[in-house]
Amino acid sequence: MQGLYPIRAVAKITGLSLDTLRAWERRYHAVEPEHTERGRQYGPAHIERLLLLRQLIRQGHSIGQIAGLPDLELQSLLARPAQPPSEVAPALIAPVLNAIEAFDSARAADELSRLAAVLAPRDLVYQVALPLMRETGVRWHKGTFAIAQEHLVSANLRSLLGGMMRLYRNSGSNAKMVLATPAGDTHEFGILAAAMLAAIAGMEPVYLGASLPGLEITRAVERTDARVLTLGITLPSPDTPEQIREIAAALPATSEFWVGGEGAGAIDLSVFGRRILRVSDLSAFESECVRWKN
């Protein structure tokens, strides 16, 4: 048929992954392509609508909230200035915390999936993931949460990150970012949140987790051809500056080196022989992702 494109061609044209296209069609009915003996066939109007939806997702809208809107409303919504994340409602994360308190990982995952379906992706990070991380830390310090419960939260948020990566990353993107914490720093919540925001921004997070030796981190950057390394530092140890020095020396010259986290402010990043970008907070991290992508 004239003017129709198979799903793989549409993925290349729109920059959306195959998983995203299928999810938007099956779960949200965002578009209704023709089904022929050759599979899904998309016309120019379908592609234009998908590009509109992609732009709105990049602005922070939830696909669940905008998938059913007509094209004219999508265009009107796109013309409005992007809104900052709204204030967190503590009640939003209460069901997740209750599930974690009961060691009910399946119920916690279900609650997070429900929130992911109704919230804009940035709101999901700022209203759910970050408050959940903070409250988990508070309860752990008070002794009302065990280490096992902290690990349950981490596991569920890593699963949430995987879903966000599938839905929001560009098809065939070469904007890979490795995220990790140095050896001895076991606090991964900061880089988890950063990885989610990187996925929303259209980058492809390569999430290594917490407490990795420097050479293992740089090896991952080389093997994945990542263009950015983000190192999260929460509680620096006496060895942390030497680890940064080791990473800076071994990191490919083509890769940017970003450092952030609560513990990064005490480290002088100007003494390691290469440019290292200090990222002050997650808002600054988002801005750097946009700068890098553009």
C-alpha cells in the first residue's frame, strides 16, 4: 500500500523503541495502525501523532493521560510551557510503604506500576521515587526498617527504571550513560533517580549499581561506548579521591565525567587531570542531560 510504513521503519522515523510503540498501541490505544498480512502498517497521520506524543512525553506528560486526546489538543498542550514537578503528596507513597513494611514485594511492585500508569514520568520520579527513597532512609536510621526492606525498595525501583528505559528511550540511541557509585559507597538511591531522569530525557542508562571498583566502571564505559559517566557519591571514604583519580585517568577522552551526590561537595574535582562536571542536584542533572542531547 502507498504511504504506509512497517513498525520498524516507524521506530526509526519517530525515535521510539519497538517496545514503546507496541505498549502505546496495546495498553493506551494511542494510535490504531492498519493490520495487514505484513503486520502493523502506519500512515503519515499516525507518525505525526506519535511525534506529538513523543514531544509531550519529553516535556514530562504521562502517556496514560494524553494518549486519548485528539491531535488538536495535543498540539495545544505542546504549545504551553512545561510545568515544574508538583509538590509531593505523602499519601501517594503510603500504599508502597505499607507493602514494604509487610515485606510484600509483589504488592509494592503493583502499587508502583499503578502510579507509573497515571503520573507523568517526571512526577513519578519527584513525587514517588525520591520521597520513597527519603522515607526509606529515615525509617532505616530510626530502626523501623531493616536492611532487607531497604533492599526491597531498591529492587522495586530498579524494576521501575527498567520499565522507564523501555518506554522512553530512543530507538537505536547512542546516548548511553553509565551510572555507578565508587567502591565502598553502598547508597544507590541517588543514581537510581538520576538513571530514571536520564531515561526520560532520551538517554540510555547503563545502570551498574553501587560500590564498584574504578577500573570496573571505566571498563563498562569502554565496552558500552558510553558518552557520559555519572558517579554518585553519598558518603565519601578516605579512598574516594584516589578512586576518582583512577577513573579520570582511565576514562576514554571521548566520554564526559559527571560527579554528583550529597558527598561530592567536599571533594575538589579540579585536581584530577581532566574536566569533571560537578552536578549539584537532580534539577541540574536534568539540565545537563538536555544540554548534552542538544
